[in-house]
Amino acid sequence: DAEITQSPRHKITETGRQVTLACHQTWNHNNMFWYRQDLGHGLRLIHYSYGVQDTNKGEVSDGYSVSRSNTEDLPLTLESAASSQTSVYFCASSESGLGELFFGEGSRLTVL
Amino acid sequence: DAKTTQPPSMDCAEGRAANLPCNHSTISGNEYVYWYRQIHSQGPQYIIHGLKNNETNEMASLIITEDRKSSTLILPHATLRDTAVYYCIVRGFYNQGGKLIFGQGTELSVKP
């Protein structure tokens, strides 16, 4: 069955380190999204992509970057991790248009 | 995207219908109403969506008022597994591929 997977599921890192969270989907969806979820803030959109070589900033993009070199993957990179980036990160994908978003199981990142 | 207003929490007895309201008074003509839910620590899950007609699927029913300024998600026979945070989201046709913007949602507790 097609699916969307995130890795790692749990990660602890130190302030200032570079961290990359992987997101891989096998539906061949054009659209992919990264959200973060914190207590009191709900889900907030970080970056999104409508296709290969396309990336766009969301509500809370500062300190994050993404690249889309193929259809299946949208890795999220924290160039210099900060404690404020401790959060649960969700990746999602959808077909073009108003298609349903399918979410991964989340990656819990702790920055010490 | 139009903003939505939902009660922060609701209780429902197991086996009874759960009626979750949502106000979206600034919705425009080409915007849809979507509902997602998030069971504890999991990625959000699509439930249903509609434009102006009532919709029903295997999970729920969506009732949209004639003026489209509010809607109600109905879970006809709530079970303990329906305990989750339910998000009502307005999503525009020209917002290609989603870019779902989540609010705070309603925390539904289904009690035995």
C-alpha cells in the first residue's frame, strides 16, 4: 500500500546542530507539506511544495529550509537548531487541487 | 483563508450522536469546509468536506447552513475511539493543493 513515512520518529540534538527530518511518500503526490505542532499553537505550516524544484514558505518558516529534488521526498532541514524548535513535526502530501492531505506519524524533535 | 471558530471542548456519551459546530462567517463563495481530526499524538486524518450541500460518508455527516456561515459535523454513533481534536478548516479553490491552515479545534471526549 502507498504510504507516507517520516524519519527519525524521535531525535534529541543540541543547540546549533544541523538536523534533517526526512519525509517520503509513495503516492506520487505533487504536493507536500511540513507542519509543526506545539502545545497552545496547534498545527502551523512551515514549508510546502507543489512539485519538483518548487518550494514555498509557510506561516513559520524562519530557521527551516526544504528542497524538492524528486516527487517522493521533501526533507526538512534545521540549519542551526534552537530550543524554540523543540516540537512535533508532521509531513503531509496530497494530489493537486483540493485533494485530501495524508499525514505521516510525526517526528518528535528535542533541542537541548 | 477564512477563519473558523469552534468551541474548545465538548463531551459526548458513547453511542450518542456528537454534533460539533463551526462558525465561518467570512467564508467566500469558492471556499470549501473541511473537517480533520487528530487522535492523540497521531497525524491528522481527513473526515469530510463540502461546499454548500450536506455531505455524508462512512465516517460522518456535514451539515452546512444555507448562508454557509456555519456548519456542523455529526458523528452519528460516537465511540470511545472518536475521542480526538476535531478541526474545521475553510479552504479555497484557488489555494492549489491545500495549504490547510489549522485553528485550535474542538477537543471531543467520548465518555462511557
